[in-house]
Amino acid sequence: MGTISSVSSEPALDCDVLVLGGGPAGTWAAFEAATSGARVVLADKGFCGTSGATAPSGTSVWYVPPDAERRHAAIVSREALGGYLADRAWSARVLDTTYETLNLLGERGYPFPLDEAGAPIRVSLQGPEYMRLMRKLVKSAGVRILDHSPALELLVDEDGAVAGARGVRRQKNDVWRVHAGAVVIATGGCAFLSRALGCTALTGDGHLMAAEAGADFSGMEFSNAYAISAAFASVTKTLFFKWASFTDEAGDLIPGAASNGGRSVIARHLEKGRVFARLDLADEDMRASMRTAQPNFFLPFDRMGIDPFTQRFPITLHLEGTVRGTGGLRIVDETCATRVQGLYAAGDAATRELICGGFTGGGSHNAAWAISSGRWAGRAAADFGRRTPAGRARRGVGTAGLQDAGARPFDPVEAARLVVGEVHPYDRNYFRTEAGLTEALGRLDRQWAALRTSAASGRADLLRAREATAMTAAARWMYRTALARTESRGMHRRIDHGAPDSAQRHYLTAGGLDEVFVSHRPAPAFPADVASDIAA
């Protein structure tokens, strides 16, 4: 039985813009492209409006009214945390677009809460309501949605420009193909099969497809984000743990666990035994507000009969990889274009170093970036796609896992398990060393070499095969850049290089499939007063 690369007879849809991914970035890209006059198709791995990390939970948004002093304060407040890699000009653009867009959401019916004066409070969004509205907006703009239709490979023309994509329809067990003038990758980050809520399907698929077409990445070393969660839950809303006391098995307080660097302390203790939390620092008013703001946080506790405010509960750290990291596809200009003609990137699939540097938390900047980059990419893709001539010859550029059936079959479950074993453990990914990274890369490189000559056993295994392949590729880009950055900056921690090095305040570009390359680019300049702080 042939795999997707050998299938060329399936009917194709034609459009100006194909958007891959149905989360906030993807839906904003599709909406912007369609309202710009383009014919748009959106293909989602799940059901657009319910899939991805945003849909099941609430998120704060980096929303600042257009007041010069407030905007400046918002931009500079986290520059040091991100290792002074953020670009103030990009941050200003994001704040402008996010402000405009949330106001538009309010006009289109999003139920923002009101303050005492009756003015809308637009600093957060509830995922279910937000994404339900986004699906409605996308459909009303004329976008054709392909639900449960993960893409597996990009199509390019004879000049190497991206010209569409091909994938599978999971519910019908057949193949889809879309011919497009431009493609927007908005497939999210890579969480490496973490149990974090909404992240199961985020396996780096778009990263692999883009790399196969020739795209590269930036900031992939900033990919070791771990979020606190109850050990029996998947909800990773870590803000609530600001009101927690952390104790060990014996009930003794863990020094430093509640500090700014507390996650490192917790990780070290989890390597030795269980860690417990209790949200006992929240007063009665705060407890009521927490339940209203994030009701799904409490569902696992209610099911277990645990009162998290008065009873201890075991916690863990779920890896969120590039979902809450800042690395992703490198964009080369203000349109969110990649270095591949016709290919654009948005949301968590694209690097967020431009506004976050080497560190970000949940929501906030991520949510603002999804909105802004989605709109910019959608608008640019529409302009490019409408100018693209029809009738181009196209070929698929998928590699590992998509060979003909005569290739050696492999077990995608076992391949995925190997990647998980290399990236989840704290002593390899959270606390990085040259020896640990090098040993992990040796195993990942050997797996990649094997996958390059292997194939899924049949169409039913294609998706899992590509997911395992994508995670293998993403881990290799991560660890190669982590080896190259011989310092600690942002969320990237090198135990053998524990301090930042002013000579390494630069961006790292990574790419390649069989041979991974890493190079560096200059970071943006800062005013003289900040530059002296950076040097110090």
C-alpha cells in the first residue's frame, strides 16, 4: 500500500491561502486573509475552535492602552527576564495590533467583563468563548474549514516556493490536497506528548513540514519550559501557585520553592521524591475569584474530593517545550514570512524571541503574539497568494515516515517513546550540561537516521509516524542550539555555564534535517543606559 507521497490522483482544492492550524493564530490568519479578499482554506488537526492549548482554558493577554508611558513600562518590564533579546520595535507593533484586535473582538460579541464604571476589562480571554467566536468569525468570512484533517507535507513548485499541502482526513481515512498561492504555518509549538492541557496534539508537525521545504528556526534553545500542575491533573495554570506553600513528603516547607526561581527548586526535589502544595496563602475573597476565573483548574480536585486550599496535594512539572518556550520558525520580516517563498509562520509555531527574548510565561505575550502574528501573516499571505499564477506544477517535500511502502516499517509509538525519554527528564532538559545534551543527541541522531529510511506501515499509521518524526527533529534542533549557547540566559539553563555571557547576547539560528546547523545573528541594540546593565 502506497503512502501519501505516492498518491497524486486525489482531487485538489484550490485557494489563495491555506492556513494550517485552527488555534488563535490560525483563525486570525484565516480571518485576516479572507477579509482581505483571498480565497482561504483552513485545515486543523482537530476541530477548529476546540483544539490546541488556548481552547480549554483562560488566558491573560498583553493588552495595554495606547499611553506612551504605560506602553514603555510594559515593554521594558520583562527585558531582563528574557535575557535582553526582545526587540522593542516588534513589541510596540504587537501592543498596537493586540489593542486594536481585542477591541474588535468586543465589537463582534466577545463577552468581556465590566469594571465598576461599566467599561470592558480586556486583559484576558476565556478559551471556550474565545475560540467559539473565532470559528464563527472565520466561517462568516467565507473560510472553508477542514476539521480533523492534519497536514503531513507541504507542496512546492519547480522554483521551491510553497504551493499547498497534503494530509489525511482522520474521520474518513482518506487523503486531502490543497493547492494554494501561499501557506501559513500556525500549527502551534511542540510539547512532546506532555500531559499539559490542550497540548497532546502539539507535536511539532508544522516545524518538520516547514524545515523540509527549507525553513529554519530561531531560539530553539529556549524550549525547556515546565509548568506546575497537580500530579493527577493536566491543567498547567501556574499563576495560582503564587498562593501555595510547598512541602516535602514529611510535611516540611521547601526553602525557595515559592520564590521566582522556585521551579528549579521543585524540579530538584522531584528528582528525589514527592513534592506537595497547598493554596493556603489565598484569602477567602481570592479563593472565590480563583474559582470564577479558572474553573477547570479545580475540576480534578473536586473529582478527587480534595480542597486545594486546606489539603496538601502532590504536584509535578509538565514539560511544555516550545509551547511555553519562545523558539520556533524564524521570520525574516514584518509580514511573518519565513525564508521560503510563499511560506509564513504565526503563533507558537513562530519564534517569540522578538517580544519575549528567552523567557515567557503562560498567556500574556503568547496570546498577544498569536493574535498579531496571525493577522500579519494572514494579510501578507493573501497579498502573495492572489498574485501567484495558477497551474503550477507541484510536488510533495515530505521526508521521513512518508517513503513508499517498500521502505523498512517502524513503530511510531516506540519512536515517540524514545524522544519523550530524552526531553522530559529534568536532568537532561531542565538542568542542561554538555555531557547530557551530547549523549541525548547521539540517541536522537541515530533515531533520525533510521527514520529517514523508514515508512509507516500504512495510511492509518501516517499521522503517528509523522508526529514521532517531527518530535525527533524538534528535539535535535533544541539540543543542538542548547549545546551552542554556552551560558545561562532566559529559561535556558546550563549547569556547566551558570551565568549569562555578554558576548552571547545574540540569536541562534538552527536548521537542517540530516545535518543540523547552528549559527548566530545579532540581537537588537539597546539604549546606552540599558546596554551598560547588559554588559554588567
